Amino acid sequence: MPRNTNPDKSEKDLLFKGIAITLIGVVILLGPYFARSPAVQELLTGGRVVGWFALVLGLAFLGQYFLRRRARR
């Protein structure tokens, strides 16, 4: 598979992935507090580890994006 040669597209992909995955993590972590059904609350509470993983992964992508952007200047 050919490597991405356009650095701008690579950086935009990192930014998009970082924002999307971070939002998913936040929704999973905050979901039990806003869910009305006890079954949904229990389901989302069980996914707490997944929510933290998504949040940390998304923040890592955002950190990588900002480090690359800073290094390019």
C-alpha cells in the first residue's frame, strides 16, 4: 500500500481522527449520566474502559497533530 506523500492530508487526517475518537470517548463516558433507561445506563457503564481508551487515543492523535504542526513551522 503506497504511503501518503501529502503532509497536509496526513495532518488533516490526524486532526479528524483525534476529534472523532475523543468525542466518542466523551460520549461513552458521559452517556450513563444522561441515559434514561436503566438498561442503557448499565450498558454504557460497562463500556467505561472503552470510553477511557477512546479518550486517551483521541488525545494522543490530537497531540501528534499539534506536534507535527509545530515542527513544520
